[in-house]
Amino acid sequence: MGIVATDMRRAFVSTRFIISILLVACVRLFSGGNIQIMEDVVQTYVYGNDLDELVFILCGIPFINGFIEDWNGRSFLPFVSRCGICKYAMSKFFVAIFSAVVCSFLGNALYVAVMMYNGPLMIQGGSNHDVLSFYFMGGTLVKDQPLLFLLGRWLSFAFVQTIVMAAAVFFSSYSLKPLMALISPMVIYFLMSFLVWMAGAPYYLLPANQIKGNMRNNDLLDLGLYVCECGIVLTVLARAYINRLKELMRRA
């Protein structure tokens, strides 16, 4: 079995993956203290979730420590000898990010499904729908497509999550401590916010605003910004991650 297939099986066919999904849904459900609908599920999803930082940690549970587990168990040696360090590193890097994004999607989908049992998905003429229409993919509300709007909410979170997780996976290759690696996404998120604020960058570059998706009031511009940011970060950190693992392998 190839390294990518092995890592995918470790990340997705595991109890940790199921637990992570359930925890994400529970955090979303109880972030306001109890399960309640504001007016409809759409508005509750946008305004009722205040624990994004914790979701970053929970979504890292399935595989952010994938390399650390291999390193501590010395099980990386046969894989590196068969597929090479570059392929091994890229598998660890991208499977960790991908599993976190999928965990977020399924956890949020479960959250929406539970909320729909407690109230309407979308009511006509909701009090905040005119504001929400300016968010990423907000035009879908005008077309009475609330599920597409919620997909846009998840996508805007997923783009930020990709950047945070990429930085966290890279950091894990230096810490080599499972607990430090697990909590690092939350620390990195706050650090990103602080650095953007200190640099005096435009307000829409703040991670919190990018998660909301209310940046340039233009879906194409927002999408282009998301893709460019993720592309640059993934390219730089993936290369750095490979170099770091090469350095560790020379010591092994």
C-alpha cells in the first residue's frame, strides 16, 4: 500500500476522525450555551458560532500528529526507503490539512442537520438577510438557496483553516510534541490575527473577517484572494516542510 493510501486510511478510517466530527458539531451546537435558533438556521450559523479557534484544534485530531507518531515509533524508515522523503513529506502535509477540512465540513453538516430539527432553515424576509447578502456567496440567499449560502460559509472557513493547518503541520516538525502540535492551530490563528493587525493591513485580511467572508463584497474577488493566499502559503510551507523532514532524516 502506498504512503498516501496508508495516511488516508490512518486519518479517515479511525475512531479519532469520528470523534472529531462529533466534537465539532457539539461545539457549534453549544457555543451559545444551549441549542436555540435565532430566527432561522442560516442566521444562527453565522451569528451563533463563537468558538472557531476550538474547531481548529478539534479538526487537527485525526492526523496533525501523523509524522510525530511515525517519528516517535521510528516507523517512517520503511516508507521513506520505498517512496522517498519528498513524497513521504507531501503525504503527511496534505493529508493532515485535507482531513482537517473534511472533518470541519462533516461536523458543520451534522450541526446544520440537528439545527434544522429545531427550526426553519431560512425564513423569508429575515431581519439580517440583507446584511448576509454581502457575504461570500451571499447572493444565493436572494435566490432562496440557503444551503449554497451555508456552503459558502464553510468554504470561507476552510480557506482560513487550510492556512492555519499548513502552518501547524510545519510547526509540528519542530516541536515533535503531540500536545503542542495539537493546540498549535489555535495559537497560530491568534498570532496571524495579531500580526495582520500590527502590520496595519487592510481589515479584510484579518482571519476573523476572512472566516466571515465579508471582504470585498464581490464573490470573484473574494475567491481570488482566498485562492492566492492558500496557494502561496501551501507552496512556501510545503517546501519548508520537505526541507525540515530532510534535516530530521539526516539525524535519524
